[in-house]
Amino acid sequence: MATKSNILKKAMLAALEKSMGIVTAAAKKAKIDRCTHYKWLESDPEYKTSVEAVADIALDFAETKLMANIKKGSDTATIFYLKTKGKKRGYIERQEMEHMGSIKVGKALADETYT
């Protein structure tokens, strides 16, 4: 037997798919509070996985539109694609660095007060 919560979760997932992952629009359509959606995300791993799958569908849709614009000859779309997907080939405007670990702050710097 389906619980009320499970029925609402299914309604929310369907609404998320129709709204391309826009939570506010989906919550209104499913007649739930946005906070309920976020509580389910934290407490229900299966629901979270389903929501992530909906997000992937929305991303696939956007990528399809981007590729269509590239095929139409859009310079802007082409540049955006190269900046995001072509980084390993040097298509970047700035260098991005990832730091793993902690940063030590000297005593003099830690004791300074900024106003």
C-alpha cells in the first residue's frame, strides 16, 4: 500500500521533471512545501537518487540546445562549449587551481583585526 508520503514524492518527481528541476515550480504543482522536498533529499536516499536523475535530464536538454546552437553557427555557444569542455586543450581564460588540505595562517596575520 502506498503511503501519502510516497504518493507526494512521486508527484514531486513528476513535477520536477516537467519543470526541468525548478524546485519552487515543482513544489507548487505537487502541492508540497519546498522545505519538505529538501527534508526528503536528506532523509531518503532513493528519493535523492531520483531527483539527481531528473537533474541529469535537464542538463541533457540544455546540452542538446547548446549543440543545436553550435550547429547553427553561434559563436557564443561555440566559445562557451570550448571554455567548459575544451579546458584540457587550453581553451580557458584563467587558470583554475584546486587546493586540497589546510592552510596555515601565521600568528601575526591571525592576530590582525580588520575594520
